[in-house]
Amino acid sequence: MNAYDGKVKIFQLIEGAKQAQGLTVVIDVFRAFSLEAYLFSWGVKEIRPVGLVEDAFALKAAIPGSVLIGERKGKKCEGFDYGNSPCSIPPEAVKGKTIIHTTSSGTQGIINAVGASEIITGSLLNAGAVARYIQKRQPEQVSIVAMGGMGIKPAAEDDLCAAYIKSLLEGAPLADMDRRIKDLKAHGGQHFFDPAKRDVFPEEDFWMCTKYDQFSFVIKVEKDAQGFLAHRIDV
């Protein structure tokens, strides 16, 4: 893969999203944008990211047959169809559907990236595709935003994903990705291995979200009359 010659800067959290300029990659590995990658791989029609739970309910009322997916503090929002857990969503239940998605961290990054000229989302699942997309687009500036926990505290998995994408763009991929991901079990993903939290954070979600470079598409976020609209672009 050829190196990208433009400027790449890594930001963190909601405050970082507000500072992002140029083509902006909003990262949430556990679990928002990993889930969205799976949703597109399962054949959803489109995903509409929203910031507020109230806005999600209003949008569902406006789009018959749409599916509400979201969380606050990891737990499924009351009245929603599904939480933010990829292993808990039956693929056949979402195929061909419009998904309305709100989370504590990832979708908040989209809402707050007001200075971005273009927004795509990122996860370990499609990190390589994100790098290839940027290389094809050749923007002058790239901002990579690691959203962290609830958008207010750094998270090792998002920092790793951001560093991995940046390393691919620079033509010097991070070594030992398998080891680095294994380290997340104790540093960043430990809640998936806590029996007391398994109802909210199933262990299977950890493994589903850490399969790096599984998908060869990016998720691009645009806007229409109803708000933000995410769709799949194969790379």
C-alpha cells in the first residue's frame, strides 16, 4: 500500500471531534462502529446516526419499519429494539431495514464533527479499508478521532485503531497487531470478561469487534432532510 502524503492528525474524545478538520474518521471500536460494520455486512438498507434518544424515537415515527438500536452507559435504551451488542442482534431481523442508531460515544462524535469536510466511521474491522479509501481520495488533511469511553475518557482500543490507520497511511503498518489486540483483554476490554457485566457486555462482542481488517468497505456519513445518513462504500 502506498503512503499517503497529506497531513494526518489524531484527536481524542468529543472535544477532539469538535476540532477535527478535513476528511474525518470517527472511531468507536467497542462497539458503535464495529456494530455498524456488521449491520452493513448483514444487508441493512441504511443507518441513521442520531445524538439524542428523543430524536431517535421521533425519527422512528417518521420512518415506518425502521429499527431502533442504541445504548446509554452500555445498556440498551429503554423502548429500543436492540442494544449496541453485535452478538445480540439477529442478522435476519435487520436485513433491508433502516437502522436508527444512537450511542454514548461513537454517534456523538459524528454530531460534533462540525468542521469536517467529509465523515467516515472507523473500527478495527475495516481499518485497512479506511486507509485505502483515504489513499484513493487524497484529501489535503485527515483527522482521526478516537472517541473513547462515552466521549470523555480515552480508550485503548480506539487509540490502537487510530494508530493502526495512521500507520497504514504512512506505509509502515504497526507490528504485532495480534499481540496488541490480545493486550486489550486486560487493558480496554476487560469489562467483556467480567461475569457481573455479561448481560450488558457479552464476551462474544469483544471477539467480534477485534477481528481487524475483516471488511473491505467504509461507512460514509452524509446529511439529508431527515438528518445524518450512513451508507456503505466498497473499497
